Amino acid sequence: MQIVEWHAANIKRLRRYYCHMNQEDFAELARVGVDTVAKWETGRYRPTRYVILRRLDELAREKGFEEASGPVALPAADGLRRTGT
């Protein structure tokens, strides 16, 4: 059973703020390529294979991830807050 709607913002939040990983390490953990993670985070693709969805859900549970509803404010590297991915 999928517990999170895996769209671009939630994938990026899980990777950056809950797993504290770069795209390369997260790709290895999710057992996909780095280019796949980049495409997920830009919204170009969404994870669809059951095995990958299940692995993302497992990571979310392990890390205490809470799904965001609506636009998500992500802190930028310059300290300013931006809405979206």
C-alpha cells in the first residue's frame, strides 16, 4: 500500500530534508539512476514501478517523513524561501 503521493516536491523533500543525501546517494539507496532522481525532482517523470514506490514508502517511514499538501516552501541555498520544487 502506497502511503505517500510521490510527486516532485515530496521526493525532493524526502531526499534533502529527511535523508540528508545528494542525488547520487539517494539514487543508490532507491536503486535507480541519478538521472531518474533528477527527472523525478523536476516533475519530468514520476516513479511508477511498484518496487520503487515501495522502497520510497519504506524510506519515508524510516525517516519519519510527513507528506506536504499543496505548494511546499523549500529553503534556498541563499536562505530565502521559495515555493515549489
